[in-house]
Amino acid sequence: MGPILFLSLFLVAGLGLMLFGLVRSRQPDSIGERLTQYTERSLSLEELELQQPFYQRVMVPAARSMLTTLGKYGPKQSAERLRTNLQQAGNPGNITPAIFVGLRVVLALVLGLIITFATFRSMALPQALMYSAIGFLLGYMLPVIWLGRQITGRKRSITKSLPDALDLLTISVEAGLAFDLALQRVTQKWDDALSTEFKRVLSDIRLGKSRREALKEMATRTGVEDVQTFTAAVIQADQLGVSLSKILRLQADQMRVRRRQRAEEQAQQAPIKMLFPMVFLIFPALFVVILGPAVPRIMSGLGGLGANVEYRAMATSAVGRKISNDPYHKPDTKQYDSGSRRACTQFYK
């Protein structure tokens, strides 16, 4: 037992030392990292650029340059309005108005040419031209549709998160924080479209803009009515010297009431929105499942009813001809009815 116990203890101690070494090796050397920060040479701009992937260094700048050039020669429209729409969409991909117009032109050409090559070989010339025109128009309108959906989704996200953000702002200001620090607290709490706008406001204030200008620009960038109401109330309270905590409390209560009203409105609109899919998609399937097995019986019943009517008419006409050929026959209604019934019975047999 002595050697076995000794070997067991030796193995356990060895495993423990090995695990301790593995854990120790994975822990960062804080002293070495701090010394590296002071001793290593900072990279130049050229070296930083060369560290990026090939598509970011070459392909993306070339594509942006090409789209910008095409946008300059594309159809002219209000650049300021397009810039506002891009800001309301969150400026996805840092797209400028010229790049957006160039993207519309490229998509129109690509989709139109693809449909042209696909239809000119298999269709007549008028139909091919019609489908090609539809392809050009669809490619030109797709970016606008995408931008509209981006704007709608971002506005919905900001409207949904505004009441909770105002509650946190109110609590922070009532606890003694300044308005700017309360905004920073909100940006640390959430990471959504509204927090991004609050970060932009704080950045503008640090760069030298007044709070009034920064809030007005945020209201313009978002395009949300609730945000415009909130910024107007904060600016007015700042100008008049009113307690900001009371204004924020009133705004938070008002935004919650508006959110409840919007939810009730959507609940009332739900039956109307469900009417179209129910009538055109659900009811036909239900009718097929419920009435499908009964259709053959109904058709056979209608066919038998038509045959019975035809047979009855033939029997009645035969009895009428027989009676009309007898000159001594006196018309008797009861006899006529019984004769017609007997003729019909015999005919059916």
C-alpha cells in the first residue's frame, strides 16, 4: 500500500502543478503590457492602412469613387432633402447623396440589362421592351424603397425607446446629475438608435456647440415628433430657467400616455388589417376543406333533379297525346292526374 499511495500522491501533485501552470500562463502580464505601451513604436498611417483587408483598401474606395462620379452625372434632385433622409435613416454605410444617386443609376442599369438579355431571346419585341423598361424603373426605385424602410424602422425604434430613456433621465436629474451627465448615463445603459443620437448631442456639445443647437439638430436628424416635442420642452426650460426635473417628469408621463394611445390604435386597426388575408387567403382554404367533400353529392343531386324533370315532361306529353286522339273522351282532371302518375311510374321502372 505504501508505494501505491506514494504514486497516487505524486500524480495528484503533478496534475495540480500542471493545472496551476496552465492557468498562470493564460493570465495577462500587466507589467509587461504596460512596459510595451511605452517601449513599442507607434504605427504610421501607411502601416495602419496596409493592415486593413484588400477590399477595404482598394475595392471600397474605388466603388465609392465610381458611385460618386455617376451620382454627379445622374438625375438632379434636392441634395439637402436627400441628406436629411439619409440622416433620418441613420446614415447607413456613410452614404453621401452623390453615392446614393449613383447607386440608383447602377442598379437601374444592371437590373434593366439583365431583364433585357433574358427577354429579348424568348419574347416578342414589344413585350421585351416593356419588361426592360419595368426592370430599369424597378432598379432605379429599389434604393428609395430601401431608404424609406430604413427611415420607418429607425423612427419606430426611437419612438419606442424614448419613454424609458426619459424615465432614466428624470431619475438621474432628480438625483442631482446635470443634464449632460444624465444623457451620458442613458448612452451607457442602452445601445440603440436613440442612444446614438444622444452620443451625437454630447459630442457636439464637447466640440463647442450650445445645448440648444445640438438638441435642434438631433430633432432634425431623427424626424420623430416625440423627440421634437422633448427637445422643444428642454430648450424652453433652459431659456426660462424652469426646473428641468419637473419638465422631464411631465415629458416622461406624456410620452407614456402617447405610447399607450398608439398601442390602442394599433389594436383597433388589427381587425381591418386582418380582413384582407382572411378573405383572400384563409377563407378559400376553409371553403375547400369544408365544402370539397360535398361538391360531388351536390352535383349528382342537381343532375338527378334535371333528369326527373325531363322524364316527367316526357310522360305528361305522352298521356296528353293519347287523350287528344280519342274523340269520345271527356276530360277528367282526376283521371288525367292518375294516368300521368301511372305513366311516370312505369317510365321510371
